[in-house]
Amino acid sequence: MTTPLKAGMTRWFYKLPLRFRSLFRRGHVEGELSEELRFHLEKLAEENVAKGMTSNEAHYAALRELGGIEQIKEECRDMRRVNNIENLVQDLTYGLRTLARNRGFAAVAILTLALGIGANTAIFSVVNTVLLRPLPFKDPSRLVWATERFRVVRGASTVISPDFIGWKDRNQVFEQIGAFGETVGANLTAVGEPARVRVIKVTAGFFPMLGVEPIAGRMFLPSESKEAQRHVALLNEALWRSRFGSDPHIVEKNVRLDDDTFTVVGVLPANLRYSAADFWIPLALDTEEFSARSPRWNILTVIARLKPSVDVSRAQSDLQLITQQMDREYP
């Protein structure tokens, strides 16, 4: 009979090599994961074709049944428990480089940390910010997080782009509805030394729905949610101060993110924690991945503001009805 302690040690004996492999041979492991997901997707599509669907219909139905590919990959990475180590290494590397470039600031920062560690007031500050204060948005009690569930994905956290358009156009329960995509990295160039920044795509009305006001410039216009007019950007106040020297004329200046040029139209406050990024650019809602007949899509996080007379249960019923309608229209 195996004791609990021995069983636990045995599990770790097998888990540790797998985690070291995921950490040091990431490219190979990621390739295996992509190949496995592709295999499952093809099998589901073949089953759908056997049921009488066309090739495109079978592929789209298989994607919907499988759920978000990137979402599944991220869950697999989380199960390997190596994301935290990779994030820690990246953060430490970035921090050390920053301190090396600014030695005077580094000395002050280290002294400040030495004096502040262990202070009970710091603990209360974290608890007060995270748990006690309400969300820093207009009328937060009417804000809801709308998600979809897929059979092969645990929990619910995202919405596929065609369904977002269906919810946006057909719902009867929201005053406003908005969405944003995943955070991606981009190279900021043509402004001093190149730097890696975080970029998020959001719908034009997302921040006005939350009640967020720019500290300079304006928000996105509805017309800028189109592919032809999406080359505008909102800038985070913290980056504006650190990278652009609080330039009062930053609005209408151009920045280059990877291979694209964007015009800065506004600056958002530094205390904006949701969704946090260095730059925000518009989601182009007229692109192919927002079509209900498209075999590919974006994965979105959806936030909405309820109408004053609507409760959460009614909103849930409304979205379920819309999704069922779209499933019948686009099998």
C-alpha cells in the first residue's frame, strides 16, 4: 500500500521532468501541442462532413465545438505550471536592464524598498485597493462580464468574434456593449531606443461605456472601428510621461508599432487597471473574423452595461436566445 507521502513524491518524480521539458524545450512542446489540437480539429471536421455539412460548414462547426484554440493552449500551459517561472524571468530581466540604465534611480529605489519592507500600512493598502474599494468606473453595479461556455474548455472567460457581433446587434438588455482582445507585444520604434510595449485592441465605445475620461485628446470615434480607419491609438499616461517626457503636443503625433504607423488621439490615465496596456488600438469590426460565416475568428473579452430595468438573469436569457438563433442560422 502506498502512503500519501510516497504517492505525492512519485507524482512529483514524473511531473518535474515534464515541467523542465516545457521550460527548456518550449518550441518543441508548443509544436506538439499545436499538432495535437490540429488533429482533433480535423477529426471533428471529418465527423461533421459525414453528417452532410459542406467543408466550410464542417470546419466552422468543429472550431465552435472545440472552442478557442489559443484559450486551450493557454490552459495547457497553465497546467504545466511553468508560466509563472517564465513571467518571473522576463520581469527580472526587464527590471535589471532598467536599473542598469538608471543607476541613480536604482540606488533610490533600493533604499526605499529597504525602508518600506515589513510596513503594515503597505499590507492594508493592497487589501484596500483590491478588496474594499469599488471598481473605479461609472455605476459599476450595472457592469457585467458576458462569456460563452464550450464543452472542451473548463469555465467560461471569452466570446468568439461572430457571436459578439450577434449580441451587439440583437440584444435587448444592454445600454452599451464592448469588447477587447488579448494583450500582444509590439516593438515601439522611431522614439528613442526601440522598446517592447503591450498593445490591446478594443471596440470604439469600450472606455466611454466604463466612464473613463482621457487626460488629453479624445477617445476612439465609431467610424474608427473599420479596417480602413483603424490606424489611431490611445496612449497610457505612464508611458507618455516616461517615454515621451509628458509631451503636451503628443496628440496627433505618429508612433510606430512593429510595421504599422498609428496616430495618437488621446492619453488615458495611468491608474486604468482594466484593460491594462501601454497602447490601445481599435478593433476593426468589419474584418473577416467577425463574419458569422468565417472559418476563423478572434477571441474576445466582453463587458456590457445593463439597462436600468434589466437584471443579470434576464440578460443571460437574452444572450442564450441570440446564440441559439445564430447556431440555427449558421450551423
